[in-house]
Amino acid sequence: MQPRVPEPTEAADPAWNREAWLLEPDSVQRALDVLAPRSAGQVVREAFYGTRRFDDFRRHTGLTPGVLSARLRDLTDQGILTKVAYHDSGSRRRHEYRLTDKGRDLAAAIISLLNWADRWLPSPGGPTVVLAHRGCGASIRTELRCADGHPVDSLGDVQAAPGPGAREAADPAGGTRDR
Amino acid sequence: MQPRVPEPTEAADPAWNREAWLLEPDSVQRALDVLAPRSAGQVVREAFYGTRRFDDFRRHTGLTPGVLSARLRDLTDQGILTKVAYHDSGSRRRHEYRLTDKGRDLAAAIISLLNWADRWLPSPGGPTVVLAHRGCGASIRTELRCADGHPVDSLGDVQAAPGPGAREAADPAGGTRDR
DNA sequence: GTGCTGAGTATGGTTTACGGTACTCAGCCG
DNA sequence: CGGCTGAGTACCGTAAACCATACTCAGCAC
């Protein structure tokens, strides 16, 4: 409440008064809401691993048909997957689910999560999936960098500030009461 | 089932036979399990925004005390937050919650999610929080890059392969039956 | 010692998500 | 035409997560 200044090494700490702003709807939350239902995360991950068909999703994730069906519908409605017709010879026309640009753009988030878990929640036998640069063969990871190309090594280099969508709180100074 | 080769632009598609391997426990899933309960994501996000105290978490997230208490305990048990004693003058000794190294290392994932939502799920008034490089002022984003420093522009550059933790499926060739 | 505040605990109901199983339905295959 | 398969739908019951509200409890302030 006082101008207690957190050490900058702590996190992307705001220099502004966090109490004075309403940050809903928060972008991190909106993204997590998409991936949060376990089944949604499983389906998206499988899509990244190359799965496309209903029954393959079902076997790879262990989801029941009802849940899987609902999730595929949700993700399609959200524009993360798209239904594409295909026609195996000697079989009837069906459709499969593929990532859209919007879905594919989750790659950085997915890979960041994968790297994080491999480092901090390692499974006994080592990672089950490894990602390598095709050709060069070196492992893939995410880097934080600013638009001018400077690397971001610590969260102390990150300055969080209210954006255009932030609203000022009704009572920034007075009581802590805001509900 | 046939060696249908997915176009490499689709995703981090495996050149290996996805059917022949059991990939549990998947790293993406383990990471998402940490952030998946809505309240966990909210708490971690707030921690990144600089929140440290129980009551501040409660107001910023809108969580009820019971849920918040449970979540802080979970995250502390998982080593993502840590309890640190502090002593405001004229007040009694209390403790606050700070990110650990493990928690701080979620930055790339959190920021990737934030960037993704800002691009694909924009809120009407624009982003509520913007991240800038301290000093330089340019916006922060994540980049995919391999350990040799080559940038990864498309998922076609990413080759997924089974890691040391992957187990071969019992019946790779025969029936599709595996349950 | 009474009151206030920050930090929780306790209890109880509700919603959301998930699992299990059975069933449908369209079309190619013989 | 009857069966098989991929792709679902329908109808349950259960479990996890959540919300609302009330209460406790420690210490400083007066």
C-alpha cells in the first residue's frame, strides 16, 4: 500500500501503482482459458504432434468420444482447428482437424511450456518428445527478446505498464475497498 | 495408418510413426496441469505483475479466501512460490509470496500466452498490460530459436522425435487396438 | 480489554469437466 | 444385403474446482 518498491529482480514488476488499475480482461487469462480444460490442452498438443483424425485423437489422449467431440467443436469454433475434407482411396470422404494459423501461432507458448516442464518437472526416463531444428539438429527453445533485438535475460529487464485497455480503478487512493 | 505424409507446414510433425510410441507423461501436459486450474493461472499471473500478499491476491483475482489459500499452498508446495517473512514497521510480522526461480522461469510461457491472446483474442480497448524492455522501451516477445542460434520461422523447421523417456508401444504394427 | 486488520480456516452448495458405456449413422466391401 | 469401420451422439454418474459466507486468530493500537 505504501510505495514499497519490490526488488526489480522479482518479476516483471510494475513501476505503476497496481492498485490503481483494473486489468480485466487479462490476456494471460484469456489464453489460459483456451488451453485450461485438460482435454483442450491434450487435443492441441496432439495436433502439434501431427494428429488429425478423430479416432487418433481419441487413442492418443484417452478421452472419451463425448468429451473429445465437444472439445474439437470448441477448438474449431474458436478458430484454432479447422475441419478439412479428405478422401482416402477405397474409403469414403471424411474430414480431419488441422491447426489454423491461430492454432499454429500457439507454438511459442506450447514449446515454452514443454521446455519448462522438461527442466523443472522432469520425468524419470527423460523427455518423451524432443524438438530439433530440421537440418541443423540443434534443440529448439524460446527466447525473450525485445522488438529492437536485445535479449531479455532477467525479469528485471521487463517493465510492465498498463496498456490502452486498462481502466483506472474507481477509488485509487482512498479505502482498499473496491467491491 | 498408411504412411500418409502430412505436409511439413502443418505443425511440428513427427517423421517417426506416432502410433508406435507412448508419450506419457507428456511435458506440455505436465506444465499445463500446473497452470490449468483457473485460480492457479490467476495467481501466477498476478505474481508476475508484482502481487505478493494474500489480500492483494484476493482483490486482484477475485478469488474467495478458501480457494486462494489452497492455491497458494499448492503453488508453494510445487516450488513455484515461496513464503518470505516481512515486517512492516508498526505492524506485526507476516509473510508474503514470491516467485522462486522455478516460478520466474515460467516467464517465457506466460509472455508467449500474453502475446498470443493480444494478437488473436484482442480485447476491445486494446491490451490491458504491455511489456517493454526496461531502458530501450521496445515491446517484449518470445522467439523460437535453436541452440545454434538459427531462428525458427515456421513449424516446418521443427522436427519432433521421441525422446529417451518414450516407450515403444506394445503393438506398433498389428491391430489399432491398444486398450 | 476492545477494536481493527491481515491472513487465513470451515462449511455447504453449485458448476464445470470428465469418465463409461451404449447407441447411431453413413458408406464401402464382399 | 449384411457387416465392418470411422466418426461421432446420447445418457448417464462422478469428481474437481469454484463461490458465498461465516468464523477464527494473532497482534498492534488505543
